[in-house]
Amino acid sequence: MITSLISGLLLGLGAALPLGPINLLIINSALKSYKSAVAIGFGAMCADIIYFILTFYTSLKVNQNSTLFKAIAIFGSLFLLYIAWQIFKNRNTPIKINKQKNNKEELLKNYTKGLSLTLLNPYTVGFWLSISATIASKNLNSIATIVGIVFAISLWITLMPLFINKSKHLFSQKLAYIFSLFSASIMLYFAVSLFLNTISS
């Protein structure tokens, strides 16, 4: 049980910590709204749990040359393009955003964004596939492992945006504008490189 819990913690950290599209999106959102950033992170966490369950219970096998993987990659690249455009379009949004935007509809929208972006991210698929053999060989308790995953990712998606949000007074509007352009550029890079790698493979 303890081994499964620790394995879950490590898996959760492995899925949550790398600086990729989701963390950039969370940081960008946290500068304007803490709740929106957490909603994005919660959506991403749910996607990671879905992939863990599929890996654990179905021995999910998707190689990089399969039609399924290519479909995920193409949809993922298109969604990344959409996210890049959204960030670019909102680059002038004031850091001190109106709290009324933290309504249920807005939070659900951000949750869906985090869930979709993670589900359609082939790097996420690759992460869970790469450790699927390890999961199988360790004979882990699924409940304890999921608890560990949820705990580790929950810490990251609540504390990291909290730190960013509480430190936003250190960000000038111009710096936030530059960071939005940087985030949009990175998203665009991920989208284009992912699409080109997919059609050339």
C-alpha cells in the first residue's frame, strides 16, 4: 500500500512538473485569476487520471506510428493553435481582472480547456505509455496509486498558481504582455512541430 502511494506521488509529480503547454497556460491564467488557473490544472489532473486508469486496467498500447496516435497528435496540434490564439488575443487583459469572471461557466470552460489540452497532448500519452511497463511490473494497488497521483498533482496545481497570483504585483502590465506573447509563441511552436512531426512520420 505504501509502495503504491509513493509510486502515485512520483507519477503525479512526473506528470505535473515539466514545463509544457499546461503549466504555461496555468501560469498565464494565474496572473489574472487564481481560480481559473486551478480549474485548468484540475482538468489536466483528471486527464492524467484517465490515462493512468487506461494504462493500469487495459494495458493501453499506442505506438507512435498508429492511426490513433496520429489522430491525437493532429487534434492536439490544432487545439494548441487555438490556445496560442486565445493567449495572443487576450494579451492586453489587465492583470487585475474583474472577479465576476470567476463564475461557474468560466471555471467550467477553463476546466474543459485543461482536460482537453492534456487528453490531446501526445506527450502526455507518451509519458503514461513509457511508464506502463513499470506500473504493470510493480503490481500496484490502483486506489492507493490514484490517491498519490491526486495528492501530488493537487499540491502543484494549487500552490504553484497561488504563488504566481500572490506575486503578480511584481509583474507590470508590460511584463505580463511580454509573457503572454512568449506563452503564445511557445504554444505555436509546440503546435507546428507536433503537426510537422506527425505528418512526416
